[in-house]
Amino acid sequence: MREDKIIHACLRGKARAQRTLYEQYRTPMFLLCLRYMPTREDAEDVLQEGFIKVFRDLKQFDAKKAKLKTWMNRVFINTALEHLRSKKKIFKTEEIEPYQELQVTNDEIFSKLSVQELVKMISSLPTGYRLVFNMYVMEGYTHKEIAESLKISVNTSKSQLFKAKAMLRKQVKSAYSLAETAYEK
Amino acid sequence: MKNENQQDRIGEIFAQKLEAASSEKALWSTPSEAIWLGVNAELRKKRRERRLLVLFLFLFGLMIGFFLFGNQVMEWFGWETKKEIPIANIEQQRAKENLLILDSQSSRENEETNQNAVLDNSAMTPTAPPPNVPKQKNLFQGALASSNLLPLNVNETEERLEKQASEITVFETTPPEKEEMFEAQFEPITNLQSDVIALLENDEIVSNFEEKIIKQRGTWIIEASSGLYNSLRRYPISTEELELEITPTSTWTFAANAEKIINKNWSVGTGIGYRAAEFDANYDLNFMYSKAEESRSPDGGFEKAYRHTLPSLLAPLDAEFILVRSTDIAEGEDIPLSLELSHGIQHLNIPLYTKYRIHFKKLFLYAKVGVTGNWLISDLNTNHKGTESHHDAIHSRSSNFDVADGSKAIVKNDFSLSYLSSIGLQVPFSFSFTENTHYLFLEPTFTGEIISTYPDAATGDKIINLGGQIGVGILLE
């Protein structure tokens, strides 16, 4: 069924169309939730809440302005942010270790890591790092947009991104070392 | 610089790998089925609310339609409250049922001498019966009778009016007077209405109302309301299949209720109400007088009798009316008749109900079910007025009917239990001089009542009321 027909049917409250839309987008949206939330349980909560909002607000979606996936991404990101805000303070000062050179500069290191491991790495980031990294790197927001959305300064956004990347590098290196060790053995 | 490039490269690689994997279905990236069950449960709730809204609008429309076109509907479906009794059976029936026919002083004067006189009770004088005709009974006789053989007291007055323009005007000018009164009642509401419309534009009031209901569990809501109902009923006495009839019945209610909030959706309530039921039946009919079909009372009076099946609690009080005197009419004469009946009773009632409320846009919709205990606090008041027009003269008569002592049909302090169900909408608003949140509500209502109207009845009388009430409520904080 074409996407516009599915949307139309969803707007009329058709249960089958709603299920189809859910099936179509549950995996990408769940990946997004996993990236934003610290645990799988939290990600599932946000996924459920996000889909309820999608079906509730679907009439606000304008196909001329954005793709459905883009619009849904925004709904799920907002839901995740609301969820995080309600739970605790998003940003807290966290010290990271001094910068350490990553010896591997090619993609080889990443080919040895699964998507699941990468997602886990992102999830394990402190909340502030995780949000800025996701919004800047994955969703393509600018620092100004992130700052407005998270109610922080642009410099804070930049610094959080820097620290997030540094921490990820560290995690990648660690995971790579483990993988190499396992390979050598 | 190298550091930054490496870090940017990390971000880029993360983005590429995750984007490529976003549509891949793997076990770890597949949410549990419980997520869909949760989403679907919420969607089902929305669908249910949508259906409730449609049902609400349908019933609301039905209620409005019933008030506007109820009488026409009755006619279309042939649901009439009057039944013509075969005239030939009247005497036989009277004898069988021991119907009380009161001998009152005849108000009938000799037509040659008193045709133009206007008579009242005090002016009534006995007259000698015509030759070969037995002693004339009362010329306008009213009786309550039928299945349960109720005795009857009749207080009779009679007026005979000449057909004069001024007197006709009296009948015709009554409706406009009522109309003026009706308009006057609505004047103060105009101001209130404009306030409410302004308040409706304020979303904050709506969200406040919901928030308060959610947060203030266990607090109370006080409501005051007034309602108007029309009734459907089943014929209670017949041993045959119960027949559904519509009667042009109007019932006014006034109520004050207190509701306790249980949670966001549920509340329970009770209160006290007053109910004044007026059962009206107005007949207009023409008949052509025919000597061949004439049915005379023993005194030679022409009789045209109608059985009026009274609604609801008054059902046993079927009435027969003899309207026209044969001495007043001529062979082949077209006689228009009009008969007005009204019966009134009053109840106090105490409802006990539960209410389920949902938020829909700026309104709150609710459904309510419960039971109501009703106590009869009044006597039966019955009024009858009949008019006939012939020989260029209008005859207007009125009688008062009271149930005799010992009648078991209507007894003061009678108790009945009724069930109620209704749906309604609430419109929150607030006043500037108080922080309390108020709401207006409109509530189309369906109530059903089963009551045994007299001890020997084979079945209880069943009545269904369709109507609605409007009122205001305040959330106590």
C-alpha cells in the first residue's frame, strides 16, 4: 500500500493501516530511541509513547513540507527529550580522560564492530553527550538548533559534542583492542 | 587539527553505519510485541471515544428532533393516545364496570328558551325531560372508569358561549401571550452566553479543569440542573403483547447533585431532585352527526366517547367523555370538537450514579448510569376542558376529576425505582472573581421506570423518558 494511502487510512482510524505504519517504521524508530535513551526499557517506553503521538498528531503532518520519516524522527526525538527531562537533569559536568591518540585511521576498525555495538556505545554516553552527538551527527542539527532545543549555549553544545566524540573514540579503541586480542588468540 | 578530523571521521562513520542499518531487521533492533499492544490499546481507546462522540451527536440530534417533531412522528407511526370506543358498547360497558355516572343538575335548558344563555353551576336548573324520553342525565358527563373500576368524583361546570368575535379571540390569543413570557425568560441568558463564548477561547481553562480533576482525586463537584423530558411508554394493563406508545408528555426536573471524583475518568454522585410531570393530550376532531349511528344515553343525550389512555403512573385512570348533547345538534351536522386533558403529579427523587468522563478538544464528554428512587409528593391533579362548535355556537366546558377516596391508583408517598443512563458534554469556564473552575453541561438523558401503579396490576407500568437537562457545576478546591 502506498504511504499516502496508509496515512489517509490511519487518519480515518483504520486499525490495519495503523498496524502497517507501525510495522514499517518500528525498527528505524526503535534504533533512534536506543540511541537517545540509556537503556532498552527506556527506549521501548519512548517508542510506545512516540507512536501514540504519531497517530494522534498525524493530521498535522504535511507531506509537502517533509517526508514522513523526517517528521516521525522529530516526533520521537521530542518524545525522548521530554522523557529524559522528566526523569532527571540532562546536563551534568562530567570529566573525560585526556585525549588519547587512536592509532587506527581507516575504516577497518569499524568493520569489526557491529551496529549493535555502536548503538550500545552511543547509549552508554552521558545523557548530554548522547543528545548532542545524536542531534548533530545523526540528525544533522546545527549547534544553534541544538542549543535552542536543549536550552543550552552554543558553546556548551560544541563542547558536549567534542567530549562525546572523544569518549566514543575511546570506546571504539577499547572494543577494537578486545577484538584484536580475541583474533590473535 | 588532526584530532578534530579524526573525531569528525568517527561521527561520519557512525552515521553511515547506523543509517545503513536502520532498515535492517535484527532481533536486537526489533521492539517487543508489548509495544504494539500498548499503542493499539491507546488507539482503541481513541476509536471508542470517537464512536462515543458519534453516538452522543446522534442521540443529541434525536433528542432535539423528538422535541421538535415528536408529535408528527407519533402521527406517522400511528402511535396515538386516544382510542375511540364503539358507542354501542358504552351502555353495556358501563353496566359491566359499574361506572359511576353522576346525576348532576341538568344544565340543559330548553333550546327554544335558553339557547343563548351562558350557564354556570349556580345557574343550572332542572328541566323536564322531553316527551317519551327518560329523565335526562347530566348533559356533559365525564367519567373515569375501566379495568380497575375506579370510582370518580366529578365537579362539573359548564359554560355556553355564543359565537362572538370577541369570545373567539380569547381562544386564539392565548399562544402569543405564552410566547412573550418565553422570550422574557431568555433575556438574562444572553449576557451569560457571551461570557461563555469568550471563555471557550481560553485553552488554559480547559487544561486547568482537566489538571484539577486529575490531581484532586477525592474532591467534590457540585451541580445544579434543570431538565425537560418527553415519554415513551408501554401500555400496562393489556394482557396482550405490550404496545409501545408515545405520549405527548412533558416532565420538568430540577436537581442538585454532589459528585466525588474517583480518578481522571470516573466519579460517583448523588443528590436530590424534584420532578413535575404534566401529561397532556389535546384532541381535535370532526364528526358528522348521523341519526342512524346515534347512540343515546337513556336520557336521549348524544354520546361521543373516547378512551384516553393516560401515560405512566396514571395508566389505570382511563377516561371516557361524553361530549355532545343530541338536543344541540341536527342530522348531518359537522361538529368540530376539541378536548384538552392535563394531569399532573410531582415527585422528589434521589439519584445514585457513576460517571465516566473523557476530554475531547475543548469539551469533556461523559456517560452516566445509575438508579433513582422516586417519592410521590403530590396528589393527582386532573383537568379537562372540552369545546364543541355547532349551530354557530361554541360550547366550552370544563370538569375536574379527582380520584375518589380509597382508590389505589395513585397514592401519596408511593415509591418507585427508576434507572437512568445519559451522555453529556461539559464546557469549562471560570469567573474572574473566583479561582474555582465551573462548567456548563448539557445532558441528553434516557431514563426507564418500572412501577406497579396499583396493587392488582398484572404488570408494572413501564415508562421510558427521553429528554435532557442543562446545568452548571463547580469544582470545589
